[in-house]
Amino acid sequence: MVNEELKKKLHQLELDLLKPEIRASKTELTRLLATDFFEVGSSGKILYKDEEISDGGIGSVRMTMDHFVIHPLSDEIVLATYRIFNEETQQYSLRSSIWKVIDERWQMVFHQGTRVSNE
């Protein structure tokens, strides 16, 4: 059975990562993303935390999220899956993130985006 409180917490953290003020803050991104974080972007490019985050953050986006589900892998590791709609490109993508408790807080250790048909 899915812990609804945990689902709500991780959903909010994922939404936070879409907020312009969070995406523009190296401090906030450093807090949310694990030291060894990496992602496979929807372009297929692999990005690492130390390469991706500049002093200006990771750039602004206009995206909405739906179909958010969590899949606990252990007490301290959770896979989150959802769909994103990029309002600027009018493109959908399926997303997955792995969240892990590190230093007594949830941090994202991996993320992947895969473009999908808009049908």
C-alpha cells in the first residue's frame, strides 16, 4: 500500500523542481539533488549535477504534471513516475525519478525524461 503522506511529499518536491525560483537557485537545487545526481534528458543526453547547475540554475520551464505515482523500492528509496506537458514546446514526456533519504531528507539521485506522442 502506498504511503499517501510520502506520495504528497515527493509530489511537492517534483513540483518544486518545476518552479522558476527553485530552478534559478543553485542553493535550492543543491539541496534537492544528491551529490551524485545524474539524468538522462528527453534529448537522450546524459547530464550530471556538477555539469548541469550553473550560478543561474538550470533554466526556466513552463510545464504541468499529471499521473504522479510512487513505487517504493525500500524504506529510503522511491521511484516516482509521472507525465509532463511542456507548455512551450507543446510536447508530452514520461518522467521517472529516484528519490533517496540522504542526510535525513529526500534528495533526487536520478531522473529520466522520454518524449512521447501527443496522441
